[in-house]
Amino acid sequence: MTFGSPFRDQHNLRRRLRSLMQAGLLKSWPYAIATEGRSPRYFRLTRDGYRLLYGQDAPLPHRRTFEEISHGHHYHTFALAELIVHLVTAGHKQGIVMRHFARENSVCITAGNFTLRPDCAFQLARPDGAVFNLMVELDNGTERVRSRLDVESIERKLRGYDLHQSQFAADDPSRYLVLFVTTRSVGRLDRILTLACAVMHNPQRTVFLGCNLDQLRQVDPFRSAIFRDHRGLKRTLIPMLNPPTKNRAVSMTETVLA
């Protein structure tokens, strides 16, 4: 959930959020993460807030959607929110719109014996009408990169996504790219992309792109070639038009996790 008009003053934004909380449309909790000052807060819709956005007859998602996030998932949730906000704000400056956003674990992909649930999925629409589908895997360095066992690992995700993508032709509108975004070691990203090259059925096809979150936050990913594929080639997140389309900036300093 975002506001249609930008907030030029962060205090005005916070006052609006407090008003929505008092109206029973939002709930808020502090992140349990290390910071230099006061811990930032995250906001979630209440059931009334969800019905206000999606209609009284809209089926409600799982109850976890409206509850406090367990402390063990705070770092992952905060990093994912940082990624989403950065892509939305950077894209807005270029006239690029994020749409059809699917939150964590709401998309299920099956291919062979693989079942995959990306951390989020969305579509980016360019000003000329071209659209690009993307899945996100946010890596905090907690999963094994390689494993011979049938357990959760980066290797299993790579094989599953590659198998699923093999059914789509290069010009198929259902085709998507998988973004691996690491939050800790840049060296880990190197290992992930090297492994992707080793397990892909067709190394000439681009299925995976990778970057480090700290590096991504410093640049405009639609203008800077911050992403790398398994061949080491650098590129922007999506192919851009030239000259760029000018558009007004938007300010988003708080996120609402729906």
C-alpha cells in the first residue's frame, strides 16, 4: 500500500499513518533489528483496512497477514521492504510502474519435483507499454548454496526455476527473470551465479540476475548496470528507452506490508 501523492515532510507522513491506526485500518510494531537510533516501525493492514482497499466481499488472506511478524524474520522482512521501496521510487522517476505485486509465499511454482515460493513477484511496465515479469529471492546467507540432499538450498531453487523456465519461449509473455539479491557477502553472490552457470540446461539463456542489496541502494538500477547474470555480463534491471522519460519524483519513507 502506498499513498497517491508524495509526502514532502516525513512528519506529515507519520501523522497520516497514526490517523489510519487510530481509525483501526493499520497496526504497527517496531522492527527487532540493530540500528543506531530508534528502531524503525513496520505497518500492516487490519482486516478493516484490507476490506477498505479490496472491497467488503474480497476474501481475506491468511490470518498471518494481519499479525505481528516473528522476530526471527525481521531482518529478512526489513531488507525485502528496502528492496521494494527502492525499486518503486527509482522506477517512478523513469516512468516505470510496478504492478501485480505478489507478497512473500503467495506465488507457488511447480516444475517436476520442485516447488518454489519466491519472496515476492511483480511486473514492471515501461512507458512504451513493454512489460517485464520478475521473481525475487532475497538471500540472507542462511541457506546452503549446494546440497546433494533433497532439502532447501540455493542449488535446488536454481534447478527448479531453470526447469520451469525451459517451457517458455524467448518471446513468451509469461517468461520471467529471477533476481537473487544478497544482503551480506558479495562473494556469496559470486558463488550463486557460478552455480547457476553450472546447473542451467541452456547457459545461453538468461534466467537469473544477481546483485548485492547495499550496492543496489546506492544507484538507480534502471540506469546503472548493477545486475549481473551467470556469464558475468552486467545490465540494468530492464532494457531502458533512450532518452529517458521524465516524471515527477515520489517520496516513500514508510512501508505498509499488506
